[in-house]
Amino acid sequence: YSLRKLKTGTASVAVALTVLGAGFANQTEVRADDATTQGTNFLHKYVKQLEEEREKLEEEK
């Protein structure tokens, strides 16, 4: 059946659901930046710790 064969109310409900569905699909949020920033901060701290340990070992020589 096409929309012309259905009642007018059914067609308007179908159009409304399509519009609402598109609105809900656009509300998806991605947060990859937080994980990348945390990983980068961890690596910076780890490198700093290794550099400090290397300096201590060089002083002991």
C-alpha cells in the first residue's frame, strides 16, 4: 500500500516518526579525546620517571 491509500493521520504519523528518528540519530556523542589525553598524560609521566631514574644511575657511576 502507498501512503495515498492510507488515512491522512497515518501518513502524518509516518512523517513525524521519520523526523523524530533523524533527530535522535544526530544526538550520538563520541568522546575519544578524553581517552587520548589520558593516555598521553600517562606516557609523559612515565617518560619523566624513566629520565629521572636514568639520571640517578648516571650519578652513581
